[in-house]
Amino acid sequence: MATRVNRFFRQHPILSDVILWSLPALLLGALLRVLLLSYLPLGYWGSDSKSYYGLAHRLFTEGQLVNEEKRRYLYPLLMVPVTALPGAPLRWLAWLQHGMGLLCVLPMAYVARRTLHWWKAWIVPITLLYALHPMFVWYEHELLGECVFFAGFVWAFGGWVAWVLERDPVRARRLFWWFYVPLAVFLLTKPAGRFVLPGVALGLLAVRAWRVLNRVRWAALVLLGVVTFKVGSGKQGAWLLYTASFPLTQLETPLYAEYKRDIRELVRAQAARIDLHYSDSRAAMDFLEEPSRQGGTPLWADLDKRENEELRRKVYMSLALEGIKARPGTYTYLALQRLAASANISAFEDVLPFPGGRFSSRYYPWRFEKLYEDARRALAEKGPKGTSLPMAFGLKQGEALPPFAEFRPRLAIADQWAEQAVVAVTSRYGDAADFVVLPPSGKNVTDEQRSFKNTRLTWLGWWLLVSLTLSLVRWRTLGVWTVTSVGYLCSVYVCALVQTRFFLPAWFVFIPVVFVPLDLLSRMFIRRATR
């Protein structure tokens, strides 16, 4: 057996390098995750977890394989085998997703090994920056599609580098599937994945992929592109787009004038604070999500009814597009605000009444209590079909949930040295890795001080801009994915709200790219010294 392993690594020296040089990141990343699991043993159940877990819940309680439109396809299906395992599904989920996250160190190492000249100097810090990244660690711990989404992206990145740099066409066609399969996972997990398609298409054109790929592979790419547009909900997209453009609503035009009359004051209030949009958009989002519960007039409240879903989608989309067409420059400015406000790891932390952020043992119980009480009421009113929470936590079906004070110890083990270590690592990482300095906030800060115009780049933000530009030198590999990731970010924040996790896929590209200037400078100086 040992002889076979040695022979394999001698035949694949690059793979041998990848595994060997990944060991520090794998070990330290595993240690961080084990420490987290020691005091937060169950995966985090957040406000979006119910919709992702609905398919598994219906299958095991009603025998029906039914999924919510906005959550199709891949991640809800993955919850089925996790639920079939003995014990609490959330316990299994945390371990499985942390393992998945650790494996993503390998494609990161592979990208560094194949794209950077002095890779031995950069591969360890690159893999460590990923393995200890607090946001990746957190979303591995949460019942949310992000972990699979991120894993698909980074493995597709590594797969692209592998097949593009392979000179043998036959072997390149085999390696192509290492790019295609994770790309399909990425695209079929969340609808936002489709925003990488323009960059991928440009990359295929730039590397003259037609010289290598055959009809089967082109057909697979086309099929994947078509299926991608079936992921997600049109209703969700219209809501997000109108939320992002709400201050631009054209109040004086005849299009849906009867609806505009009822929101005139709200629109004017938002339009008067354009420079504060990055911190004010929540009001519009909440109103448009459920007008009937947010003080909407009867006309707007009717849009919440199931029979009016198509009308609601049409109204939101029409008003959004009208506003964008009327003021495209302002809309771009709003998108830039959302992008900048989502770029910092420090923005990931909630404003909490206790220190430690999300990695504190107090965070999970603090955020979960309301969801738990809602589940208790739903269980009492509708029985096991009313809530999927007991199943996710491995509780007996049909029994009443205990009071939250009794349930709370299941969620977190407080006052552990492990918690102190995890909080120390994640907080220091976040403090050092911000790209922008946002305006101050607080009760005593004026609107003029909070204006987005006071935003500036940190030194790391400037370094990133230089690095992204220089990465185009490695066009076939890092350059293509720089364009793809930047295009993804611009597209996402054109229609999404301020949300740090939407920024995360770009980190897979940004981490190796920030070493490009150092790599180019080192190569230049060493060449001169050896002449």
C-alpha cells in the first residue's frame, strides 16, 4: 500500500506539493473548528434555515418530496441524507460542513502552486488566510446553502486552473470535469451563482476553449447554463431589485400610479437620504417583503395574498426598472454603497449586548430564542407539520417543546477556554482585513458625518486594487477569475442589499491575488540579481 502511495505521488509531483504544503493550514484550520464545535456542538439554526430544511422535513413527516421555489435545488436535497443519520441532524451538519470547508484548502493550495512563480513563499499564508477566515468558518457551522455554494466556487477555480494549464488536449478534456462539476454545484445551489456566467464565458473565449473541448463538453456547458436560470424564484428577484432601487421610484409617471400614491412619503424620505442608503435600505426591504404587516395600505396589503403573487412580481419589477432607467447613475451609486458596506469582515458582526460576536457562546441562544418560541406555538397549533425545528435538533416528533430555559444548554457550553481562543482568532482576523473605512455611526453622529461620501479605502483596499490589476498578467488563470469575481460582485450588489456573505466567493480569488505584486517583484529582483 505504501509503495502504491509513493508511486502515485512520484507520478503527480504537483499534487504531492499541494498536500504537503497544505498541512499547516489543514492542522490549524481543523484545530479552530474543533474548538468551535467543543462549545457550539450543534449547527446554527437561523432565520433562513427553515426554508432550506423544508424539503427534508416534508419528506420525513408527510412522505412528499416538495421544495420551496426560492431554495431549489441542491442544498435542500443534501439535507435528506443528513436527516437520515442517527441523532441530531444539526450535529452531523456542523461536522460535515466543517470537513467540507477544510477540504477547500486543497484547491486554494493548488491555485497558488500553479499560478505563482515563488509559490513556496506564498502557499502557506494563502491557505492559512482561507482556513482561519472567520466568515467561512461561521457559514460552515450554519444550516444555510453558503457552505456548499462556496465550496463549489473554489473547486471550480482550482479545476479551471488544472485544465487550462494542461498542454495535453486529451488529459485537459479529462481535467475539464474538475471544473465543470463544482461549477454545477455552485450554480445549482443559489441563484446568485449565475452572475459568474459572463466571466466564465469570457474566459472560455480568451483561452480558446474550442481547441480543446469537444461537443459533449460544450453541450454540458450549455445545458448547465439553461438549468441555472431555473434556480430561485422570480418573486424573490423582483422584491430584491425593487428594494435596491426603491428611492428611485418615479412618483409622477402614470405607471401603477395608484400604488405610487400610497408610498409617496416613504419614497421621498428615502430619496432625501441617498448618501445614507447603505444604512437605510432595511426599511424599504421590510415594507416590500410584507406590506400587510408593515403598515401598507389595503392596496399594497393585497399584494401579500397568494393569488396576487404574479401581480406583486409585475408591480415590483416594473417600478424597479422604471426607476433604474430614469436614474442609472444614481442607481450605480447605490450599488457601490452596498458593495462597499459589505466588503469588510468587521461588518459581519452584529451589534450585540455582549462581547465576542457570533463566536460567543451567548450569541446562539440570544438570536435563537424568538425562533424557538415561534416553533413552540406552531407545534402546539399544527403539530409536527407546523415546524421542522424539532426534527433538526433530533427531538422526538409530536412531543411539546420544553421551555427555552431548559433547552438552552443544548445550544452552547459557556465559559470555555476554547471559546476565548476562537474569539481571539476571529476578532483579530476581522480587525486586520477590512478593505474600506466606513463613516462613523451612533446616536451622536450627524447625517453629514454618516454620508457615504466620507468612505475611503484602507491600505489593504488600495493594495487589493493594485493586485487585481496586476493579476491580469496571469490572464489565463488568475486574470480570468479576477474578471469573473469582480463581475459577480458588481452584478450581485446591483440587486442585493447590504450583506457581507454575498461578498465571500470573491475572497477565494482575492486571497491568492493579493500576493501577485509580491510574486512579480520577487521574480524581477531575483532575475536582476542572477544576471
